[in-house]
Amino acid sequence: MNVNTIEETSSRSFRFGGPSWLTLSALGLALILAIPVFGIIWSIFQPGEGNWPHLVETVLPQYIQNSLILMLGVGLGVSVLGVGCAWLVVMCRFPGRRLFEWALILPLAVPAYVVAYAYTDVLQASGPLQSMIRDSFDLRFGEYWFPQVRSIEGAIVIFTAVLYPYVYLLARAAFLEQSVCALDAARTLGRSAWGAFRCVALPLA
């Protein structure tokens, strides 16, 4: 290959053509999907009609509080459940461990809103579970305690059950990379099983 061929090949590799129809189609689709976002941004700069002060005085503080509670509750729930399940399937030996190792990922296959609708239909007052309880014990609605499904606590449980596999996968990968020798050394130096997990395994992860 001579110098002219090398220069020609180099010039071809850095030559950019016009946008293809696929690029233009993707750009057009992205713009269409972004219309609601543009609408929200545009409405921010429009003169208000007194709606924002009314929202701030009435519902906005409660919405912010509920969002923070949901964020903290789900964060704590997925951390405990994801890390705990990852530790069990990596460090412990029990029947069915291989099955649980992959079955714990299955919640990723179902969207959160589908799980929420399903659990709400099953657990609400007119659902099959409470109807069976009333029929079995000859009770009426309000004569027995049942957790409120349509609540912030129920939302925390649903989101935790659906989102914990993300933490589980990351924690499992981190625990698989650790050496058992570090845990054995911690146990030899007097650490309990919980102490070795808290002071050695978690920091190394």
C-alpha cells in the first residue's frame, strides 16, 4: 500500500456525509416525544394566574412530604432486601440456592404500575382476600383490621418489591468478587458473623 492509498483511506474515514433517513426519523420521533416537556418548560415562563400561591398554601407541602417519605422508604427497603438477598445467595449454602439466585431477578420483568394494580385489586376491601376473610369469619367491613393498601406505606412496599433487583444484582456482583479469606480473617480475630458482614463485606463491596 503506497502513500496515496493511505491518504485516500484516511480521508474517507474522516469524511462525514449528510444525515441519513434513519437519523432524521429518530430525531423527529424524539422531538414528538419531547413535546410535553417543551410545553411544561414554556408554561413556566408564562404569567401565572395565582395558581402557584394556592398550590403552595394547600397541597404542595403534603406532596413534597409524601415524595420524601416514599424516596427514603423505598431506598431503605431496596437496600435491605437487595443486599440481604445477595448476601444469602452468595455466601450461604441451602437447598434451592441456585433457583433463588435467578428467581430473585424476576420482578424486573413486571412494571411497577402493573404490580400496583394487581395487588390493589387483590387486597382492597372488595377484593377476593378480604371477601374471603369476611365470609370465613362472618365479619363485616370495619370489624377487623387490615392494612390500608392505597397508602404511602403500600406504595413503599410495592416499589420495594419491584425495584430491589437492581440493588440485588449490584450487591451480588460485588460479593462475588470478594475473597472468603477476608471474612475468615475477621472471624478469626473475634468478629461475629454480623460484624464481619458489616465491617468487612459491606465496605469491600
